[in-house]
Amino acid sequence: MEVDIYIVSFSAHRDFLNKYLRMMQTKSKKILIVHSWESPYSIVREGFDYHNSEEKFFHWSVSYYKSSFFHIPYGHYKKKAKNQKEKHTDLNKMFSQKKNAALVIISNCFCTNSIRLEYIKNLEKYITIDKFGGCYKNKIGTKQRIEKLSKYKFYLSFENTQCQEYITEKYWDTVQYGTIPIVMGYGKKLNDLIPDSYINVFDFPNPKSLAEYLIFLSKNETAYSKYHKWRKYYSAHNYRADACKFLSKITKLMQNPISEDLTVHLLQDKSICLSLEDQKNLILKN
């Protein structure tokens, strides 16, 4: 049977090439849609093999990059309708009932381009951090994770790498459950976040200065509430892919001369990530 389009996850890409290329009945180039929600460092680790694929396929990407032919981010926000703006958010209750501590949940402990574990180790010298996840031998399920997210004033929404546009559920889930996310966001990485909804580690020279600011917010309801004012005007949502729109986009693309989605090269481009050395120089100063 002749197939025009293949869809694979990046983690299955090399396996797909090894097993199925020999079954292709024609020498004409086909379309390969590659789906990835991971950073370039994860892409390389999992074995995305563009070099052995480029002569056989036109590549299209499904990813969080806005330049992808199929843009599917982890989350998004939108303005509330006028009749929604009046819905009251009890900021006083949020402030008084949440724990004066930071929460972190991490299970990926082997990131070669992240200082998040080192940063947390330094930060907890100055502020209480409740730690969960495989990295701390304290795993919890999804239900427990959601319950805990809503009980703390702060959540350390540290991604496993510092790469452009790579913002995951660590941020989007946090804002939806009423907690202030503390992000490691550099450059264009912040462009898609809700304004004034987060605290950025890169605004502080070291963990001690961040801890001092968090302690200040924990004791100052007015200052703390500023990070929740956006809730009056915006709502945050996890992104849900629409299969009908996906197929419609494929149909539209097929009506034009077939071209390569250049975003596929970003899937393994480490140059769009902040180096380990630069991270340390920027946020782990003495």
C-alpha cells in the first residue's frame, strides 16, 4: 500500500527509519511529520536522526515552536469575556491559607544542560522548600501533584533545559492552580508567559537574593497579590490539539508545492539553549 504521509514521535524516529524505510515502494520523497514536545537536548538524547532521513522525506514538525507547520504549545492564555471579569478571586484567602514555602517536583535528574538541582540546593539554605519527585526519592502521583500545587505560595517551575520557547506544564499547571511560578526564563523564553504572573530567577544574582524576596512576599499580602491581579483579566489553559484542524492543515499544505518545515532543525539545535556556564555566571554568583 502506498503511503504519502507518515507521523512519528521524535523518540521513535530512528526506530522508524531502521524498520520501515526498506518497505517503501517508491523512490519519490514522502512527508514525515515529526512530533516533539521536548527540548533540543532531549531530542539528541533520544536519537532523532535527521541526517539519514532527509533524502527520503520532506519533514514537517508538530511542536511548541511557533514557527512549526503545526504549532501545539503546552498552554496558552486569553482575555476573559466582559461578563467573566467580575468573577471574584479571594486573594486574601489565597495569601492566608497557602504555605509560606516553595514546592518543587522533579523526576528528571540527568539533565546535562541544567543547573536547577544545584540552584535548589543553594536556595534551600535560605528558605523552606518541600521537595518531591524521583530526584528526591519521594514520588507522587498526578492527583497528589495537583493537590500540592494549590497549597503553596510558590512553585519552582524549573525546566530541564534553558532553550527558546521551551515552557512546559511546569508553568501552565502552576498558574491554573493559584500558585506563583518561579521560572528560569531567559530572553525570548518569557514572551508567551502571562505578564506579571511569575518570578524570574534571572532577575536575581544568586539564590540568597531570591530567597530574601520570597520571604518578603510571604509576609506582605499587597506585594504578593500583585502576582495574581492578572486573574481578573485573563484565564490560563492547557492546550488541546484539534484533530479536525490538524487534518485541515495537512490538506491545505498538500495543495501547494511540498516544502520542508525548517523548524525541524530547531528540534536538535543546541545553539538556541543557554549554556551551563552562562547559567552559572548569571544566577549563581556569590
